[in-house]
Amino acid sequence: MANTFVKIASATVGSGGVASVTFSSIPQTFTDLKILFSLRSPIDFLAMNINSVTTGYTARLLQGNGAAASSYQQVQPWHANMTNNNSFTANVFSNGEIYIPNYTSGTFKSYSADSVVENNASTAYITIGAWLFSNTAAITSLMFDTQTAVNISQFSSITLYGIKKN
Amino acid sequence: MATTYEPIATQTANGSSSFHDFSSIPATYTDLVIIIGGSVGDSGPFLRFNSDSSALYSHTRLFGNGTSAGSGRFLRGAGAPNDTRMEIGLGSLSEIVTNIYHIMNYADTTTHKTILCRGSQAGVNGAYLAAGLYGSTNAISAIRLGNTNSNPYSSGTVMTLYGIKAA
């Protein structure tokens, strides 16, 4: 049987960091996409732009910080506390997963994005998000950055997988 | 390399069926994963295993709707219909959702079954996690997907069952 959970592309950030990581020309032959990431940056924002589109994003998020749980709404393609920043324990990276079902469909795209930001202190974060990209285009590219002029740090990694239903 | 994450079956809703069944599930995997992308037609999406409507289902859920965080629980013994099916996941009449279910050790005949759910619905209900327990030692060979009011899933909603092998 053909492989049905396939690595499409992967990026590991080198010395000096990078402004963004982009997966382009995503094959349209899978059913769903799964992105796994391990990230660090001087700032804790993480943005994912789909097809270079910067509008049409909405989200509802649930976050715990070790003291309380809270919930937020978002209308931009980014959220805070998804990446370990430089004020957190050194050499510790966030871990997360984004799952996009039916990414080639001609409907709006519902996807989930989860992240854990660990820290050897009283504050750390777990974030789960429900996202909607109100755009009917098939997803052909994904771009990750910090939504600022700050780089993603060296040794961060992002991997894109494709999952086939048959 | 042997394939260890395999699609077992997939269905695309036609907009008129109240239920969607996966049956004759092979017992050759370790865990099952169900991915639902689309509209599940109503709130209260549920799974029922092996056509079993006994009071054997319970779960704990955590959710954030963009305004507040909350938690809830259905106990066994809470009374029908709450404990006669695994009512976990997010849904509404027409909004697109992503519901991902992990059914651990589904073919084991010595333990009860744990189900993990991750739900996403950006429009209203938000982000959702749940852990459920099906209090039966029977291997799971069939799964029915439905919702509270038996409304049909929207046409084009895709439901796929995957098997994961430990080795």
C-alpha cells in the first residue's frame, strides 16, 4: 500500500535565524495537512499565512498559563505565546501541531493549532486554537513567521506532512 | 517500511444521512483515528461503539469559546441519552468544524477504551478537548457517527477512519 502519512518538506533554521519559513508548491494529492513545529524566537508570536493571504482569519483560543485558563478571539493569522521567547529558559523550544483537513477543497478551511511553551518558572503556556480561513482556494503555500521584524531562532524546525484518505 | 498510519475507510456525506457507520473494523491495528472535516449538522456529535447503547459512556471536556474557558463532564449513570453514547466533539447546524478522535487500544479485550477528542470550531464554540471512556472490554469493531437531533451531516463533509500500528 502506498504511504499515506508522508513528509512533504522540512526546515531547520540555521545560524542567525530566519525571517520566515515557507512551504510552497504544496502537492494537491493529499487529503489533509499536518504541521509539526519546534520553535524559539526573541518574541513569542507565531503566524501562519496561507497562500500569502493576510485577511480572512478568525480564531477562538483556549490558553492556560499555570495559574489560570482563559479564552481569546483573534482576527489575524497569528497568536502570542506559541513560541518560546528569549525570556524563557534557555535552549527550550515550544512544540506544536497544526492540522488542516481537506486543504484542497473549495470550501472555507477549518483547522486546529496547538502549542506548548515550557519554562522552568511559574509561567508556561498551553494553547489550543480553533481557526477558520474564510477562503475557498486550495492551499498551495504556507508561510510561518513571527509577524514582526524578529527572526525565528536557530535550531527551530517545522515539518509539513501530507495525509491521504485512500 | 510497513505502513503504520493507514486509511481504513472514508465517507463523504451526501447531506441526507442521519448517521455514518464504520463497520467490520479490522482488529489488526493498535489505535484508531477518526478525522471529520466539514459540518456535522448539529451540536452534540457523538460516537457509538458496536451498536452499544448501554450506559457505559462518560467523558470530561475542556473548552474555550473566545470569551471564557469552561469544563464539563458526563458521568455513567447520568441517564440517557448522555451516557448511552460518546457525545464528544464540536458541531452546529452549518458551521465547519474539525473533530479529531483518537481511540486507544480499540481491539484490546481486557480493558475499557479511552477516547481523546480535539475539536475546533472558530465560528462559535471555539477550541475543545475531551477525554472519554467506553466502559466495555469488547473490542471495537463498529463505530456510528451521529448528532443529538439526528440531523444529516452537510454534503461534502469528509469522515476518514485511520488505523495506527504500534509496530
